[in-house]
Amino acid sequence: MLSDLLRGRLVRLAAQDAERDAATLARWSWDSEFQRLIDSDAARPQTAKFYAADVARRAERENGFPFNIHTLDGDRLIGFTSIWVINGASGEGRVGIGIGERANWGRGYGTDALQVLLGYAFAELNLARVSLETFAENTRAIRSYQKAGFTLEGVQREWARRDGRRGDVVVMSILQEEYRHDENI
């Protein structure tokens, strides 16, 4: 059953709903630290109207599979995640994730969501390899990615510029044969 495929120990992945979710996504955009952790673009608050259009636009991309992250306890929207099929012929995908509310950071939700997303990527999309990039200073995310089974591939030195300083970006990946849902949690 698809619903079982999209369910973890702490969270479930759900389809994004532009009208229902836009106000929550807009509220998260007012947290500049959150914005700076998930994107290299300049942090800036957005409106619910912007996010409604953004969610609708992302749903139309054929190579993208966006999901919202909901807690199993209380069915609260706490974040979002996506997987993009970068090269279908070679089975290459890339993931991104964000947990919006600071109260939910460091509680295992992101790791669980990644485990669910990887199960979907390898079982449903038949990908062979999934990669991601994150800022080297985002040590909490790096630990979560390692718990989910990702391995460090390399560092893009001084890739980002923030606050007048250059910072590194970490590249990580996991191969289909390395993925073991029960072992990685």
C-alpha cells in the first residue's frame, strides 16, 4: 500500500496542498536561520500567495516528487521534502528537506522523513543513487543525514558567501544497496 510506503516511525509523507499549506510555509519563511539553512539564496520572507503558486509549480515538474512531512502524533505539518530524478537512465536522484518549526529540530523527524523518502526513491522510483548538498556549518543536518545512511563524498570549498565570509558545502550520497531502513534508524 502506498500509504505504508510513505509512513515512518515518527512521520508520514503527504501530498502538498497549495491552499492548505501556504500560510504555514509563509510563516516559516520569516525565520531567517531556517531560510539560510535550506537555501543559498538570500533569506527573505514570502507571502502565502507566493507559496501557493510555488507548491502548484513544483507539483507540475515531471522529475520532482515533493512531499510535506506530517507527524504521526497529531498529524501536524512540520516540514517538507522532495526528491528530484536528475538522470533517469543512470538512476540518479537528489533530495532536499526542511523542518520548519524550531521546536521540531533535533527530535528525529528529519532522519525519519529521509528514511521514508529513501524507501520511496529506491523502491518506487528505482533509483540507484541519491545525493544531497548542505552547508558545512549545518552540523545538525549532517548528523541526521549520516544517521539516515548518507556518506560524505566531498566538500565544495568556499562555495557559498554569507556575512562577508566564504563557506564550504558538503556533498553526501547513499547507494541503493547501502540503504537498509531498519538498520539506519
